Amino acid sequence: MAELPDVRFLTVAEVAELMRVSKMTVYRLVHAGELPAVRFGRSYRVPESAVADAVQRPVSDVG
């Protein structure tokens, strides 16, 4: 079996706290495709690296 890369996933609430936005904003970013996420059952998980990329992105690139 192939080794999985060491990826840490965050919940929507954790992402919202890190980005200092509401959970609804995180859901909007996920549904718009601006923040990659994986769906587990009825919830979403966002790779920690994607959050770091989104936070470091210049403001003019967002929305």
C-alpha cells in the first residue's frame, strides 16, 4: 500500500478561527472553489496547507 503524505486537515470551524472569518464565509470559499476541501460524510475538511496559501495570498486575488 502506498504511503500517504503527511497532510493535516482542519474543520470549517478551525479554518474560520484561523482566518478570522465566519464559518459561512469558509463554506462560501469552499463552494466557490477558492478553498480546496474534502467532504467526509456531511462535513468538510480543509487541508492546512490550503489555509496557509489562502492567508498568504494578496488581497487583490481574493473574491
